[in-house]
Amino acid sequence: MSHDEKDPPAYRDLRIDGRRLSRRLQELGEVGGLDGGGCARLALTEADGQGRDLVVAWMRELGMEVRIDTVGNVTATLPGREDLAPVMMGSHIDTVQTGGIFDGNLGVLAGLEVIETVRGSDHTPLRPLSVAFFSDEEGARFAPDMLGSLVYVGAMLSEEALDTVSIDGARYGDELEAIGYMGSAPCPGEVPHAYVELHIEQGPVLEGKETSIGVVTGVQGISWQQLTISGQSAHAGTTPMSMRHDPGYVAAEIAVFVRKLALRFGSPQVATVGTIDLHPNLVNVVASSAVMTVDLRNTDEEVLSKAESELEHFCHQISEQEGVSISTVSLARFEPVEFDPRVVDAVEAHAKGQGLSTCRMPSGAGHDAQMLARVTRSGMVFVPSVGGISHNVTEFTKDEDTTNGANVLLQVVLDLAEEN
Amino acid sequence: MSHDEKDPPAYRDLRIDGRRLSRRLQELGEVGGLDGGGCARLALTEADGQGRDLVVAWMRELGMEVRIDTVGNVTATLPGREDLAPVMMGSHIDTVQTGGIFDGNLGVLAGLEVIETVRGSDHTPLRPLSVAFFSDEEGARFAPDMLGSLVYVGAMLSEEALDTVSIDGARYGDELEAIGYMGSAPCPGEVPHAYVELHIEQGPVLEGKETSIGVVTGVQGISWQQLTISGQSAHAGTTPMSMRHDPGYVAAEIAVFVRKLALRFGSPQVATVGTIDLHPNLVNVVASSAVMTVDLRNTDEEVLSKAESELEHFCHQISEQEGVSISTVSLARFEPVEFDPRVVDAVEAHAKGQGLSTCRMPSGAGHDAQMLARVTRSGMVFVPSVGGISHNVTEFTKDEDTTNGANVLLQVVLDLAEEN
């Protein structure tokens, strides 16, 4: 790759305009903006439509050719010296109900900033550069999440996506048409030469290590399970401990078990019990049932499967012991994704070349890049999230960090765009 | 006491009419009756008023003098040979929202059955006999529970009770007036010579031991605490285990701790976590807060206090370890009550004398008898609950058991009524 050459290419000194990037982030953040900060642009709502209109207008101002596909994914392309498969940047612009202005948006707007920087230079890359934003990445309105990129890479049928029904009862296809983003470009879409996504970390690791750039090696595999524990409702005062079949107690034992499992397995294993619902949930009644979720993640499929089977074994054991029954439903299961080693190396080398501190890390959250990794060489660049906070109106990343991340993206993309 | 005498008194052979008792239980159960069984007569609702009217009509049919006090407690008296303080029987007739037809009602209607049996005999007790039903025992609409008997014994001011506001926003005094039960008899009320209450066990012990009569030695002390655990909301995928401050995990550790504490202390210590509420309660978000309750009960005040202090110590330890804060509010705290040993002995002796199997036990639930125990010699008789189920429409006690319990009540009361 070009960063290994003796004579660095002339474009090596190009740098994006951090203030321009910041202005676009703020302007897009005002669409669906919430009083006191953050924004709400759930997928395919009117606010999402307005956000799309703004970004598409910017794409056209930059002279890009905009294509909208059958599930609403938008791809804009700047021609290269030759008509080859483009190097694609991108992410998403939909948000959760009370989201921040960086999650997703940064990857799309940094892509536009790369385009504007290149257009303003005398360098024309060999390959076209494209910037995409994929529909419904958050999955907060239409499940599953990463729906647009899932269809883009052919892992879900376009027709199936259009018939998906939202939490508010609306059909994806109808809502897409209502905001004017039912396009005609085919989906699955064109396979790019490579895909690189800049994203905020959404976690506390980079800030904790005072590191500027996260070199993302892959995406953790995810296992979401819902456990329903059925026991025997009983009076908290009159029922001796030995005669109880208490789902609340069993739920607690499981939550403690998964914490211990994560510590025993060590990083990068994480395990979370984020929901517990007892019924009838009264101070003086032993619960009749408990419904809880367990979120297990690991970068190693074998270890993740081991975590699942140890949990299953423990559930069997504790249910026998307490005399309750436990039924398990899988809510989501994704195998771990490894990003392309050359893209990963390039991100690291360019960050270091720009004098930035780096840290190799997996992504704990799902991203469109993991879908694109199914069809092309892919990678990601992370920048720090203040306090590790995301999916929250207080989500924040410093201008310095968004600028650094976009500059790494720029150089990685320009190198990839010179590949034959 | 008379059961120790050589020549048993003539009334020793009196027995109540089990079918008549059963019919009254069914008839009262139909007031506020629910489709499919059980009934709903929350305190001071229209249904409670109708239930009161029915019981008061029965009292008058039995020639009793009915008095209603300033918080709606109803006391009916049958004169004795002398105008002494009466021996009182009783309980409550209010129910929880989806309650059974035995809880409380049995104690009141068995009292009427005792009256009817005595009236139909040629025996007139030395002391008057009275039957009371106390307002708002359940506390399901107006907190605290046992409110009527609390005021009756002078532990709460009548004025304070009248100003209590219900879960539905209504004032106790207004609701009492609306159903026509704002009486003029003074409250605190007349102190009876003794108080005996027949009640269903509401637990599984008697059924489990195939025992007919529970000889109730006292009422467990109760400690209800609400713990609010505050941590740091975080992404379940991107936040390493070592950087978490997870209130959900801490709540689980506390629930497991209290179970282990109960097992370590041994019977009669019980400990229950009946409520856990996580916020935001999402599968992929480490909770920011957890609110949970801990219900601790023991018959020994010293041991109960030790349980509380061990819980406090554990909360301190686990909150330090996880980096969360825990605040505790006491929702209720009652010291254990010991019933009068002579009344307890009499219950046991008469049950055995009637050829019934017995078992000494504390009450795990609160009852009006524990309030009366503050001012007079008191005791209780328990009969088995099928499946240990109560506060539920499927609550059930066999006719044979209600009859046995009422016959023990009859003989204990007749003995007490001969005391000078």
C-alpha cells in the first residue's frame, strides 16, 4: 500500500476542514433536534426524511451522482480517473428516539468532507469515491437493526424489508414512500472496492486510555436471549424458604452468574442483564414469574458459544434446585465479524503517521460496516466518546477528535482508491 | 382455665353448624364477586359498603347490639350474664383487588356462627360476646394496612386516619361517609377482656404437615425496605466489565444475599425480593438505576435487627465494590408480637380435645389480632389454605377445616367468657 512507498504521494498532505465538518454535524443535528440537545430522527419518520433531504442536497452541491435504492439506501458517487468499483465511505443518519448528533451522522458527513477536500485539491483518485447512508441502522423503529445494509449486501430480500412493520404499526414500504425515498436503484447494490466507516466509539475505552484513534479489528458476536422463569406466587411472610419456587431469586442468581462468567472468561467477553420484569412485582409477594434478558458478546465465535452453553447449563441447574421452569428465546444472534487486515493495518499506520495515539479494539456495537464486510474489504475508525455515552442526548465527541478521525479516513480511502 | 377442671362445663359439647358458616361465606363472597371466583371489596368502596350492610344485617338478626365507630370499625355485642368487658372475636371483610372469600371474612363469620350457636343453646356466658370487623385491614386501598384496628387500640389518631388518601386519590373520611359507615362510637374503642381471631393460614405449612389447626404463637416482625441503586447507564456492547457501575447487577447480588441470609439464619427467618425495577430496562443498556424491595421477617426482634444490619453491611460493601450508590427507605417496620400464652395454650388444648392435629406456628402475615394484642390478651387460630394460596381468587379452605377452626374458636371463647 502506498504508505509503505519511499516517495509518499502528493495527496498525503491533504487534510479535511474540521470546522466545516463540525458545522455540518450541527446543522444535521438540528433536524429533529430536541430542546436541550440531541435529536430524534427515527427511521423513515418525517424528521428522517428532512435529514435525508439535507444530506442529499449537500451531496448534489458536491457534484456527486445520487442514487436511491429500493429500500431507501442513498449512495452518492464522485467519479475517479477510471470507471472502476468505488471506494465507499458511509454510515447512517437515523437515530434512536433520544439520540445524539454524532452516532452514524459522523461517518456520513466525514465522507462528504473527504469528498469536498479531494474536490478542492488537484488530486483525482484512480477509483470513484462514494458516500452512502443506509436506512434504519438503529432498528429502533423497524427491527432488525442494520436493515438497510443487510438488504444492500443481499442478506435480506428487499420485499421482506418493505413489509416490515414498525413498533408504531406502520409498514416500512409505506413510510419509505411517504418520505419520498422509495428509489429505483437495485438492491442488493453495487459491491464497492472497499468500505471504510468512521464512527464514534460509543464506549469509554478510548477516553479511558487517552487515545485518539480506535483501530477497529472487527465486531463482537452478539447473543441476545430472553429467559422466562415460571415459579409459584406465594405470600412473602407465610411461605417458608424451603417451600419457595421463586423466579425473582432465580433471575438474580442468573444475573450474578453472567457477571462472574464475563470476569472468568476475561476481556473481550461482556455480559449484561439489562432487563428484569417480575410479576406481580409486589413487596410482599414471591413472584410467580420473571422475564429477563441476557446480552452476551465476544469477538471469538467459539468462546461466545461456550458462554451460551455455560449459561444454559447454569439455568438448568438452578431451575432444578429451585423448582422453577425456564424457557429461552433467542432475540438476536450475530457471529463475530473480522475486518480486512489490510484495511485495519492501513487505519493504524495512517493514524500513527499523523502523530495520533492508537489502540486496536473490537467494536462492541453493531455497525453497517459489518454487513459490508460480507461482500468487500471493510474496516472502521473509532474516535472517543466523552464519558463513553451514546444513544443519549448528551452524546459528545470533541471537534479535535472528529477532525482526527476524518483525516485518517481521508488518507485510508485515498490509498485504497489508488489500488488497481 | 375451665378445660383443666375435672367436671367439664355443659357447654363443652356445643358445636357450630359448618353448613351455615359455609353458606354465609359464600353469600358474602358474592358481594363484589368476580367472574370465575374470588371477590373484590377494596376498603370503603361501594362493594365494601354492600358487604358491611350484609354482615350488619346478620348481626341484627342475631339480636346483637351494633356499634359503628368514627373510623368505621363495626362491633356487635351479645349480652352476658353480667355487664363485664366482652370477649371479642373478629377480623376484617375488606379484600385485595382480586382476593378470596376466606381471608378475614372467616374470622368475622365464624364469630357470628359462635353467637348463633350460643344463642341456640341454653348456655348464657358470664361475659358478653362481641364480633368486630375492622376497617381497611388489607391496606390495598389506604395505607397502612390494619388501619382500623390500629386506631381502635389508640396507636393512630382517628383524625389522621380520616385524612388518609387512597391510591385512587380519595379521602378516607369522605369514602367512609359515602358508604354510610362514619359512626359515632368512640375510637379508640372499648378494651375487650380478650380477643380471639380465626383466620386462614395463607401459607402452605399446615397443608404440608397435614395438620388441621395452627396454634398461632405470635406474629412475625416485619421489615420492608426499598433500596434505590444508582449507577451509570452504559452500552452493553462497548463498555468493558471493569468500567461498569451496574445497578442491575448489584440488585441481583442483594437478592441472592438475602436468600442466603434467610437460609443461614434458618426458620422462622424469611426474606423476599418481590420487586425489581431497572431503568431504562433495555436489553443492550447497562441500567442507570434499580429500585428493589426487601421484605425481612422474624419472630425474634433481635434476630430481625441483625438481619437488617447484615443487609446494610452487605449493601455498603457491594456498592463500594461496584461504584454505585444505594439509598434505603423503610416502607414498614413492625416489631414481632407474642400472643398471650394462656390463650395460645387454650387454643392448643381445645383443638387436641376435639381430636384435631395441631402445630404451633408464628403468623407470617399481619392481622388485626396483633393490634388488639397491644391492649388485651389475644390469640389466633389458623386453618389450612389449599396450596398455601391467598390474596388470589383461587384462595380456598375446605368446609371441614373452617368448621374445625370455628369449633376451636367457640370453645376458647366460651372458656374466656367464664373468667371473672
